[in-house]
Amino acid sequence: MKNCHLLLYFIGTLLLPINNVLALPMQARQAPTTGDAAGGTWQIIGNTGVNAMHIFLSEPNKIVIIDKLENNQVKQADGRPAVSTEWNLDTNEIRILNVASDTFCSAGSWLGNGTMLHTGGDKGNQFLAEGQETLRFYDPAVGDWVEIIGFMTSKRWYPTMLSLVNGKVLILGGSTTGTGLNRAEINNPTYTIWPPTDGVTPDPEVQFQFLIDTLPYNLYVMLHLVPNSENKNLIFVLSNKQSILYDLDTATIVKNYPEIAVQRTYPQTGTSLILPLYPETNYLTEVMVCGGQKEFEILSVAEASCGRMDLNAVEPVWTMDDFGGLPRVMPDSIILVNGEILYLNGAGTGYAGFRQGQKTNPLWPNNNPTYNPVLYNPITKIYTKMNPSSIARMYHSVATLIPDGSVFVAGSNPQGNVATDVQFPTEYRAEIFNPPYLLTGASRPTIVTIDGYIVNQGRIPITYGNTASIVVQLPKSEITSFTAAIIHHGFVTHSQHMGQRYVGLVVKEAYVDTTTADQYILTVELPPNPTIIAPGP
């Protein structure tokens, strides 16, 4: 007899609808596996076509992958090397997408209407238009990129983006050109919000002193929307070692948090997330920041620490641990379906950056790949070492949870162009990591309908503060109780999972559906407001 845990996956409108809701599982994967039930298993499932520098789940069975301009073997319709592909999780095949601007080191976040907004990049060349001031839009219904080149009012390389309570998106920071380490003359210490106030003309950019104060380690800063009862856009911002609570609506710093040990943002790249939010704890909001680097030195051992802090404490303090005993720079952090955290990818030494020198005598800024993930239990605060991958995943690698409860892992390209004949090559192989909870042999629930809508046949509107009725199928012999949660996967790049969120739901009622065997009807309470989880996917 087991607790049945349901996950609601959604892409939605301003009403916080759910789109393409899916419970576990999808179909079983047939690729050969390595590992075991206790430490998880790995499967290599195919080739991404382009290096996976940025990814996002666009539909329950689709992942959009974005690279930068380089000599990828797959080509766009116009003959240029492809920059973006769509991965089909059902078939493990790709579809080539069309991009006209330079996407190198850009960012993305979902608008409340269910469209991915993607901005920034590099200066372009004879093959691609400039991307630093470009807006890109991906609507799953369209299935390809739409771009407005050169439309933004300033250049952004390595910005961060975040979905807001009103369905708009914050675009913050970056530099005006590519760099290994930011400096004052190329720093972009501003932010803007999209769409603009009048819906057409970009609003004036807002100066943000915090990005001046935290030079030079202030690229791909960490941003998280902080729950509150007033529907305010309160943003946790971490840059370098410093962090603040910022009221975006009034453009004021509400709180200065204590410094965390060592640098955590590019090129000393760490990762961060808001730990799972639960209504029974009144959405207690804790941030967790892991990995990084204390020195801008190739041989420096990566940081083996995580900091955890209650953002609403009267006197906030970082509680530190040893990150499971594995030093790691450029880690990825994934909130799994059971609320545990999977840390994977990254390097044991160095910092984020490209290979230096020639192929025959390379100098790797990041080295000693960390092949083993670790699993963190936020309740017990215990780390468990998982079975290793066989593939080095360092600079420009990514990972995301997918709707069958496994983790999609791809990328790694610590060099300026495609190179396959070096120690750490441009990596096109994609993997699936199956966490231990998928390997118990237990049956897995299937969500049939939500509020009468059949799942995966279109968007299903739900509203903050309301309830939803969910029909679920699972053998009766395996159920003692039900739990449910909503997960937002975010936009993933450079160890930043922009907008990732896990929100537990109250199951008010669960009873047997007498019309169908092994079928149950649940009533769940939805989050009270958009500060808990922003509208959109």
C-alpha cells in the first residue's frame, strides 16, 4: 500500500491554466540502462543535433533545445548550421527549428499567455543577425521561432529572466558583449519588463545599482519570485556573494541578506532554487544555493557547500552544508516529483568558460567532471550519492525534469566551436536519468481528466484560489492516500533554472469512482495567488 503522488504539468494563460496535464507515466523507455534501483539508472536515448546550451519543456512530449552559432552537422531550411531543435520525448527524434539571430548565452521565461519569451545573445556574424537586442517568441501552437531583431533598447549577453505575477517577464542584467569576466565598461546594470506598458514601445530601462556593487561576478544572476499575500513582485536576487529582497513594483530594496560563502554566479557558477512550497507550512520560503568557486583559477577546487536560508525570517542566516561531499561548479538542480532535489552535471575544478589553446595542447578552464549526481532530502537534509553517468557534462550542459518523472540530460561544449576529437568534445548525446522512485516496481498513476477536460488535448483553464476535480486511475491495492503538486520546469541554461517551482496542493477529498474500476476522483485546492507560482507554464 502506497501513497499516490500526482504531478500536474501545465502551460497556461493568465488564469493559471494547466495545459497538457500529464500524470506519471508516459511509455516505458527501451534504451539499454546502466545503474541499479538504489542509485538510479542511466539511458543514452539519441542525438540532439545541436549542443544543448539552453532548453525548455514546450509541451509534455517536446523539449526545445537552443545552441549558439557553430558548425553543427544538422542544417536549417536555408542551409545554415542549425541553432535550435525540438526533441520529441515519444520518439527520441529531433525536428530542426529556424533561428535568424545569435542566441549565444541568452535567457528565457514564459509569458502568462503561454508563449516563451527568449532574449539576448551575442553580436552575430555573416550567418546570423545580432542577438543582443533581439526578442524571440516560441508558441507551441506555431511550433517555430518568431523573432524581432534589434528591438530591445540595450544589449544583453548573460541576462536573467523571470515570470512575474501579472504574466509579464523581467529581463535583468548581463553585459553588452561577450566576456570571460564582467567589467564596468561593458556591464549592463539595468532591467526592463516585457511586454511594455503600452504594449508596443519598450519602456525606459531601470538602473539597478546592485549589479554595479557586485561586479565582476554578476552575470546570470539568480532570481526567484518570493510568495506573499499582497500579490507583490518581490524578487530574491543573488549576485556574486550578495543577495537582496527587491520590490519590483516600487523599485526598492526591502531587505539585505547576509553574504553567502564564496562567489556563486558566472563564471564561478553555482545553482539555486526555492525549496518545495507547501500550503500546510503557509508556503515557508527557503532558498538553497549550491556549488560555485572561490577563485578565478583553473586549478582551484570547486566549492563543496550549499547555503539554505528562510527568506522571511526576522534575522535570516545561511545554514551551510558540504553539498554531499562533492565539490562542484556549474551544477544543475532539479526538483523531483517527490520534492527531493537532484544535483548533477558540472566540474570538480575550475570555472565556467571555453577551452584555451589548441586541440593538441588544450587548457581546460573546467575539468574533473562530476559524473555522480547527489539526491538531497529537504526534510532530513541528507544527501545520497547516485550512480554515475558515463558522459562528462560541464560548460554548456543542461538537465530538466520531464513528465514521466525522469530527468532529461544533455549538452556540454567547453570550447568555442564544434570539436569531437578532444578530451571533452561537443556533446550531442542525450540521456535519461531514472531516479530510484521510478524503479520500485510500483504501478504509476494516470490522470484522465481535470474539471471534465481530457488531458493532453488542449489547454485546461484553472484559477488561483479555486478547486479542481481530477480523475485518476491506479490499482486500489496500492493506495493509502493521495498527494498532489504542480511543477514549473523553468527555462534552463548555465546552471540557472529560471522560474523552476514546486508547489504542493491540498487534497480536500478523494473517493472511489464507482463507474470505472481502479478510478478515483480528487478535489484539490489550487494556489491562492500568482506569487506562489506565476501564471504561464
